Amino acid sequence: MNSADGRCPLCTVPIDTMGGWAAVDAAAARRDVQCAVCGWTLAGPWRPGRADRAAAEAALSAARLEFDLRAAARAGDDWLPYAAHLRGRPTEAQWQEARREVAALREAARPPLAAVLDALGPQRPLVVVAVEDAGVRLFVTGGVPAAGPLGFRELAAVPWPALLPGLPSDAAHRRFQLAGGPSGIDPAWADATIGGAVGDLVRRYCTSVDTAVLSGLPGMPFPDAVVRAFTDLLPDVRIAAGEPDAAALLERVVADRPIASPYGLAALRSRPGDGAAEVVRLPLFPAGARAGDEAEVRVRRAPGGSDQETALAVVTWDDPPEPVRIVSARMPRGAAGLVRVALDGPGRLRFLEPDGVDDTAATWPELLRRVPRRLPAAAFATELVCVLELGGRPETARRRRDLVADLLELLGDELGGTARVAVVGHLDHPIDPKHKNRDVVSGGPLQRPDDAARTLADLPFPPSGPFGARAAPLEDSLDRAAALLNGPRDGRARILLTVAGRPPHPGSGHGDVLRPVEPCPRRLNWRQSVAHLEAAGVRLIAVTDAPAPKEVPGQAVAAQDARRRDPPEWAVLGAAHRTDLDSADAAGLAKVLGVLPDGESPPLPFPLVP
């Protein structure tokens, strides 16, 4: 049967490409002539009668519906979106048969895009050509440093009307025609037109770069023509499995890539040997880690208070390291803070702990410029023995206890478990000679500040009654302190803090002429204990009830008398620093101890190695 408009009655492709109907009729006198596109018999030497013509029309109608149903099956899982474009209404059996025919002709599954990226590696850029419903989009991915997220960006988008003029604007109708539904477009002309458009894209975006083509419309004639055009022009092009939305596919693929280089958290330590401050990396994620992995590491909060912001910088294990993500955070109470991180893909990190991180942190080069030549004393682990006089006037004894309690609370906040503190308290020697050798010292071992605070609370209170005003058993506490601080230092800062109002008993004799006092019943020599402490590298700090006398210019005698009235032991026990009970507070003592910065040094940029 001839088409009145010069087109194949089945596929609607123009007959002009075959020399027109005149050529068809001339050839039909000798043999059957078939459509070069769909294979439908256009004419032949046999001329049908009226009955045969009715049968031929019925056969054409059936063939048209089968032709259209195959296009609908390529276009989707349901024929209803394309019902307006079908030349007939199918039965369920006809629809299922069309689906089986299309499925049997499908090409083998293409390799996933992830496999293409695996073969290339993240440092090599890849242009991804996506054939989609709306047209062709080009993306580029890869070609990033090991630290950066393996993202992607769109290079170009060419709609189908620009690739192949004549396609309908309605999306469903256009998809139906892309899938092979009647369009009236000559395939040879379509190949040439598509090839020209693809050639322009190749010259602009795909020269000297790896390219992968993925089609979200596999098996559809015109989209397949786009894929063929790229493979003809790019012999090394990679063909990958596509999806309807290439951007969503790329988002998933790049997020699921393994990281190429290990990631670690930047932290500070004092370099063994010369003591210089250096930035090290605490391991978080090994190379090959993927989205969904989690890691944690413990660090010490830099000294300076819980309100101080600390940079948490995750960097690669390259040399030099590259920053992956840098945030600022307030580390929780205690020095051994937990940093927990989730990997969402290459270069994509979420901080799970601590809470409330802020991305407005300084840049990596700026943070490196803030690293001091040496770490301050506050950055080191500390061993501290607090020697506390428990006796004397009740109100003064209470103030001493309160000062030490406040200090222990602050140490717990700032240093946590990295500080080891012992509290050693002493009562007065009994007046009764029968009990003069009784141990008057109580306290605990070197332990966490919170545990030391409990030890302090358990120390005994002095009995009511008279006490010696000139001396207290400080020598007994010093003897205990020397034993506690006698061992390997392991890089720890060692400090003796004496909080007392009365100096120690002499080891023998009765003191000096101006201050006669009974010797220690146990014959302990406080100077020997101090010598052991100094040999162990212990800094000596003292808080006395009364301030040290000050020299007054022009009053040399008065000043000399004042120095005689001040017990000389305080100059020794306060060799590093001495203050008085009225002037002392926990924060000031912490700065003297080196637990808090003195206010002159800028805050450290990174947390400390635990």
C-alpha cells in the first residue's frame, strides 16, 4: 500500500531517499520493494483485489500497533503515557509481547561508571557525557588533589532540538519518538546531524582528556546514534551504564569513591630531642576508606579555658599534607577530648564529636604560622603535689582548703587525666610527749584532679585547742612529697605547691635565735627533702598566710628587721614563686603553675597529642 504523503506507511520515513514512489513503482513491476528502515513491503508485481486490500489494511494496522508498542516498551514500563501517540489500543498480551521482544534485543549491561573511575584514579580528570531525556549533558569529574572532594561540575547542556531538529517539544511525545516511535525523521539524516553536533562537543570539551559516555536511554535509536557518534570520533572512549538522571548518579558515585590518601587529625607535640613544637597527624582514615566509615581519636585540649576555640584540621598523609576539612570547636571539659568523624566520601567529612563545630576556621597556612617555636609549659602533662597545712586558726585553715579545692577543680577542667595531683596535709604534732612520734600526715597518691579533690575533702580537721605558733610539721609533708615526686619524669612538669602559714620544724636544734622552736620529733630534715625535690626537677611554689615583707627605700634597718621576722624557709619553698593567701586565687595560681596561659602568648592553633 502506498502512502499518500510520500512516506512509509509503517515507520513514516520519507520515501524520497529511495528515489520517490516513481522508482518504487518501476522496481515493483519486477519484485517486492521494502522500506529500507522498517522492512515494510511498499509495493510489488502482484496487484491485490478488493478483498485482499481489506486484509492488507488490517495487516498494516496490526503492524503499526506492534511498531508503536515496541517504541513504548523502549520508552518505559507502561504504555499509557504514550497512548495518545499509539496507532491503536493494545491488549495486555500485545503489550507484554512487545516488552519481551525489546528485552531480548537489549545490549549486555555496560560497566558501571565507578569502574571507569577506578581505572583512572581520582587525580585524572574525566569528561562524562550523559545522554538523557532532555538532551546531552557533559560533566567533568576527577582531577582533584587527594585532599579535595571528588566532585563534579557541568560543562555543557545541549537539548534534543539542537541535536536533532524536528523532535516535538512535548516531553512524552519526544521520548516516544527517541525510542523509535513514528517521527518522519530519516535515520541517515539524523546520524549526520547528530554527528555534526557531537563533533562540535568533542572538539570543545573532549580533546586530550579521558571521556566516558553513559546513556540513560539505552536501546533507543536516536540516543544510540549519539553514543555511536562519540565512539566513532573517540576510539578510546569508555562506555558506562547510565541512569535517567546523570547528576544524581555522579553524586552517588563520587561520594562512594575510596579515598586515595590516608587522612589524619593535626595535633601539636614537643619534638623529642630538641623540644621544638611540631605538627603531627593522628591517624583517622586509611587509604581506601569509603563513605560510611567512622573514626575517632583522642586529643588534649590546648590550655586556655573551655571557651577557647581550637582548630580541628583533618589533612592528608601526603608530604606536605593537604587540608581536607578544617573546623573550629570548643573542646569539652577535661584534656582528653574525643574527636569523632564520619566519612561521607572523598574530601567530605562530618564531625560527630565534639558538637557544634564551625567552618569559619582559619586557613591551613595561617594555622601553621601560629605554631610557636616551643610549646608553653601549660601544654605539658603535669605532676603536682599540694602540701597543705591543716591546722592553725580555723578561718585561715578553711581558706587554705578552699584555695586548693578551687585549684583542683580548675585543673580537672583544663588538664583532666593528663594532670596527676597529690594532696598531702599535715596536722600539728601532739603536745603529749607519749604521742609525739605519731604520724601527722594524711593524703593520697598522684591521681586525677577529680580524685585528688575527693582526697582533699577526706582530710581531717584539726582538734580544737592550742597550737604552736612558730612551726608546724611541714617537714613531714615535704618528706612525703619528695617520695611522691621521686621517679622518672617522662617529660612531665613537676611542681610542689606549699599552702601553709607556719614554717617547718628544724631537723635538730631549736631554730635560730629570733625564732626558737622545737625540732621535729621524727628528726626529719626539711632541707634534705627540698634537695631531693630540686634534684628531681621540681618547681617550688608557695602560698603563705602572710605576705613576704617588702623593703622600703631609705629604711634599711626596718627592712633588715622585716627580713629577719620572715621565716627564711619561705624563700626556699617559694623559690619559683611566692604569694600570700589574700592575694592568691585559683586562676592566678594556674597561670603560675603553667596550666593556664599567662595572657601574653597567643592560643595554640591545634589540640595537643594526648
